[in-house]
Amino acid sequence: MTTLWDTTGSAVVKELAAQRRTGGAVLSGVALTLVVVADESRVSDAEEAATHAAEMHPCRLLFVVRRQIEAPAPRLDAEVLIGGRLGPGEAVVMRMYGRLGLHAESVVLPLLAADAPVVAWWHAAPPDRLATDALAVFADRRITDSSIADDPLAALKTRAADYAPGDTDLAWTRSTAWRAILASSLDSVSGRRGEPVVVTAGRVEGDPANPTARLLAGWLSSRCGCPVAVEEGTRKPGESGVESVVLTLDQKEEVRIHADRKGGAVISQPYRPDAAVALPERVLGDLLSEELRRLDPDEPYSDALESATGVSDLADRSPMREHVWFDPAEENGNGSRTKKRAAAKTGDS
Amino acid sequence: MNPNPLRDPRDRRLPRVPQPCALVVFGITGDLARKKLLPAVYDLANRGLLPTNFALLGFARRDWGDTEFAELSREAARQHARTPWREEVWEQLAADITFVQGSFDDDNAFDQLAATLGELEGSHGIGGNAAFYLSIPPSMFPTVLKQMQRTGMAESTADRWRRVVVEKPFGEDLPSSRELNALVDSVFSAEDVFRIDHYLGKETVQNLLALRFANTLFEPIWNGHHVDSVQITMAEDVGIGGRASFYEKTGAARDVLQNHLLQLLALTAMEEPVEFSAEEIRTEKLKVLRAISVPEDMETFAIRGQYEQGWLAGERVKGYQQEEGVDPKSATETFAAVRLGVETRRWAGVPFYLRTGKRLPRRVTEIALMFKRAPHLPFAETDTEELGNNQLVVRVQPDEGVTLKFGSKVPGSVMEVRDVSMDFLYGEQFTESSPEAYERLLLDVLLGDATLFPRNAEVEASWAVIDPLEEFWAGTTPHAYRAGEWGPRAAEEMLAAEDRRWRRP
């Protein structure tokens, strides 16, 4: 590991190349570059998750931590690690001070692995319009996490308004386990009947303010063509915000899946005894690694988001974004107040 | 109409999950079941890949209660599982595990097994679907299969499937494998029989198909115009362990050459399948296996060996004849090397050198394509003295990945070309959580996906290759090699006879 204080982008590129030469075979087979945009307070979480994901998907990890946009002199500190704290691959953690934070791409672009896909992940509040962050513009896939926003439902709406194919959200990833159980439960109903199943109504019980619960309901409603509401549950649900899902089927049947809060779920369906299946809470690294598995646009997500937020025609948008210049210091004139606001913006939330 | 509105072909996040079913394991107390099957079932459950209604039924002679059995399987799963241990997952799974005690010739025990299976249909909602895993010696197959036929357990009907999983060895020669196939096929229909060759469950083996058929780079040179020869090696550093009685009757050729090595050869040499489906891939593999020719000069090109005492990895190890349970005059081979041909337009004239052995310097399996030398080198002869054949090596285990070996200039003021290798590493670090071969294959059985399972015609075609070799070897003494060497001298001479040499893996 080498730490470079008050350095330049080209020094970082040189140092990475130097470490690659001495590092040996661990470096081969890089499948993508993962650019992680994190707040200082969330860096260690993000590092842990990215390291976990890199075990499954050999990648180059680039961390961008923007600090003190109002600092008078721009400055770059960088840590270059190969085969160290951040797993077996190559990683660079960069802290950018002052106006450099607005030009992070000038440091990141030369560090991208040659001709490999780029994934950008905000473990921080992403900009309302992703196009205002140049890092989002050259990424092939963009991962946000609405659940860490102060108002997750508003964040979901913002994501829908700004959506372009290739966007995805970890709130959606958190629904995968539920979706898998729901789909295989209906498999077993249709397998027993030997004929198709029609879902006539459904409801999700849990936390209506949780974006995952909303997306799950949105997905069910987009797949089944019937409205699916999120209703307040009786207990405090887990991270997914879902306590149970009830689907009303044709032939007067009903399937009900209930989380037992012990890392499992109980499936109740007609003509079959109740069955328990595993439904563990997943760590952040696991979610991220699921995202890196496929890098093409996720249509089921855009359908679910459409249906959860009422914003339409998401899938028809252009997957290309064009960079829009945005300077937080210019937002409301040039006074010192705005500088403070800018600091608050890049700070915690 | 889509039978399930929640299934969407665009939705690649949702895993393939089998229909409700039971897995019945005969010989649940055996080594394989404890070290591979039970952990694989746990890993599947942990990944959420088991159906919502699932039951595991163990059958063995030992007299155990459900609790003792649950304790044993818990220990086994915990010790050998690849995914992190989660007690709550195991508890849910444990509730689905039942043990039936009895011997294989006991009618009552099988009636009870059938009854238990019937009960599970109600209590666990498995819908009558069941896969039977025969984790037992092949000599027991007839008894067990007849019992299953008698109790009607083996019949697939329109609303339920019944499948059987058979482990290698699939017979010991062509006639016995035909007999075994006929027996299994008389009880189960051909598409319900799954023969496990765990090598085919490995990621790299599946990657071989991706490497060949998803790229444009390799296929144009994947033929006799460019390939000089192919070497397939499967080396083990271990001896025979406690398997003396099995190994004495079997030997390296039947144990490894007949199945793993010939399957690897088939995947390397096969034509492009019409589509990536079980039926099409098996069709192409079968064509290759049928096209294999054995050497005419067996004296030179079919070598077998047996290890003597020696030093391996810093330890003194016994010779094969001194191993416990082995006849001191045993003529069973622990090493086999053979030169095969594939008589097709693509491969005519290209030798396929296959070798396998125990107590070799290291554990390694790889497929190496040796390319022809460039027809003309514009360099001075002394410049290219260190230049060998270009090679493309698929490393199956360990260090799974691909190596490309080619000439490159040595830095400096003179023109000198030497071999360098370029590695693609699936690296151990990156495959930590890729599924174990058994896990993958077990899931495929429950899903009914036969892509990675050889069918009976392939097994028979493989025996047709091995039988003439065994016939030639019968009554001869294997060449001796010291433990810790890359096989007997005769194996080196076999390649030297054609001006080639083994690649050191």
C-alpha cells in the first residue's frame, strides 16, 4: 500500500502501474471498473461491501470521496492498494478537496481499466440529476440506493424522473429474495394445476415508506396487471420493509408469504402444508455483487419503478446521458451562504 | 400463455428453482453423501435454490433414529459446506429430513420407504416428484433398482417425475456397462437417468464451451491445420487412500480415463452444437467419442504404470504394492497414458495424448492445445532457439483459468525470442463462492436439465475405447515409476517417439 498526500492524477496512475508490475498474477482478469462515490462517514461500509463484491467479480476499485468543496485550494490525497485491505485486486481510494470534487472525472478517467465496463455506485446521496455528475455520464451502469435518503419515497420519484436504461437501485436488489420466493410459489401452484395461474389481486404488508416494499408492489402490479398496495403491517419489518405478501389467485385460491423474522419465510398455499424457506437479510456486499452480475439495462426494474411511482415510459428513454454542468456554489448567486449550503450538501446526507 | 405471471425471461435475477420434490439418498451414511451431498443440499438451501416444498429422505442399513441422523447430517453439512453456516437455514432444512432404516434386500424396508414417500407428498407437499441418488456400490444397483420397480417408486407419470442419479463407475467394460444401462433403463426411462461425472460440473469445463463457441478468436485455429497435438492431463498427488479393494479391481484407466479424460476430450474436440441444449451437446460429444481411434502400436502408445515407494512433497510415501489391502504382486495400474486419434475432418492426424496418475508431483488437471510451429521464421536460427510451440492451456484445477503461451522478444539490443505466458485466472480468490460441482449437478438433476450429464450411449462409446486397451494390458505388468515422478519413462518415450514431449503442468 502506498499513500500519496497532496498528489496529482498522473502520480496516481504511475503508482498504480508501478504496483501492478511488482504485484504479480493477482492482477489478471479484470472484468470491470467499479467507481464508488461515498461520503466520508460511509467510506468504511462502502469499502467492506466493494471488497466483498470484488471477490465475485474481479474488478478495479476506485473510491471517490469528495470533501470540503468550499476549501480554497484543490487537493488530492490517494491510497493505492493491491492485494491488501481491499481484497486481492487493485484499488485506489481518493479524497478530493475543494473544486477538484467537481472535476473528479479528470482523475478517474485515466485510471479506468482499458475497455472494460464501468459501474458507478453512490453510497451517498446521488445528485438529483445524475447527468450533473460526470462520473455518471461515462458509467455503463449506475447504482443508487434510495433507502439511505432522508425521504426514500421522494428519492424513488427522483430516480424515476431521472431514469435512463442502465440505472438501478439497491432498494430494488433487496426485493430479489422476496421475488424469488413469490415466483417459485406460483410455480408450484401452476405445477400442481397443470395450467396457468392468474393473479387477480394482491397486497404487500409492511412499511409503506420503504422503497423496497414499494418496488416489490410495483413489480407485482406490473407483472400481474392488477393494483397492488403497500399496507401498514403490524410489526416492524426488516430491511426490505416487507412483512408479508398476499396474492389472490383465480379459482378462489390464495398464496400468502410471511416473514418469520428469524431469517426465514413461511409459505401458505392451497392443498399444500405450510412450508418454510430461507429468507435471510443480505449484507451490502452481497447486494452489490448481485448488481455486478449483469450490466445490461434491467427492464423488470424500470417496469417496477414505473408502476411504483406513476412515471411512465422509462424503458423508452435514451441510455446515453450528456454531462450537465452544475456548480453548487453558483446555485443561488455567489454569497457566502451558498458556500455553506454547498458544504452541507457534500457533507453528510 | 405464461403459466406463471411472475416469471419473466428478461428477469435474470431470479434463480432457477426446481419444482417441489424429494431427494432420496441410498447410502446416506457413506463418505460421498456426508462429504459432498449433504453439504451441497445445505448450500443450495442457503442460496435459496431449493423449492419451497422439499424433503430429503435418507436410506441406509445403520440403525438410527431421526434425531441421531439429524445430528450426523448437521455435523457433515457444517464441516463441509462452502457457504457460511447459518443455524436458522439448517433448522428449516432439518425439518425436511427423514431417515429410513433397512437393508437393500428387505422388502419391508422398501415398502416403508414407499409409504414414507407417500406421506411426504401430503405432509411436505412434494407433489410426488422425487430424485433417487444411488450413493452405493454398483454391485447393489440390481437389488435396489428391482426393489424400486417392485414398489412402483420409479415410474414417472404425467403429473410427477421420478429421476435416478448414478455415480461412476458406470460398469467395468462395454458388456457390463450395457448390462447396467439396460437394467437402469428398464426401471427408469432414459431421460430420467442422470449419470454424474463431477468434472462436468466444474466452472472451467463449462467455460470451455464458452471459450470455444462464444468467441471468434479461437475457433478458426481449433483444428488439425493449426493444432499439432493435444495433451490432456489429470494428475493426483494422493495415493489410493482407503479405497484399496475398489482400486485393485478398477485401476487408473477405468477410474479416470474412461470417464473424466474422455469427457474432456469430447468437449475439446466436438463440433459446435446446434444450440446450447442437453440433447444437442450430447449429440456432438457422442459423435466425437465414436470417432476416437486407438493406437495400432499399443506397445509404444498405450502405457500403464504403477508407483513405487518414493518421496513426495517432502514425505516418504509407500509404493502401491505396499499399500494396505493391496496384493503385494498386484498388476493394477495407477498411471495410464495413451495416444488417441479423432477420425474426423477437423482432427485427422492430430494425436490426443491423455494421461492420468496417482502419486504424481502435484494435483493438476489441464487441457493443452499445442499449435504447429510457424512454417517460416524470418529470424536467424539462433534467435529462436528458445521458442517452443504456441500453446493454449485450459486449466481445469487448481488455479482455474486459461493460459496462452507465445513467443516474445527478450528485452535488449539483440533479437532473441523466447516463450512467455499470458494468464487468465479465475483465481481462487474470485471463485470462493462459485458453486461446487456437486451443488450445481444436484440442482440440475432436480431441474431436469441434463446438459452436464453423459448419456448411456456416451458411456458405451467410452468403454469401446477402453476395452481394447484393457485387453492389450491384460496379463502384462505395468511399468514402475517412483512416487513423486511424472510417470514411468515409457510415457516420456511415447511422446519422444513422435518428437514431442509432455508439457510439465
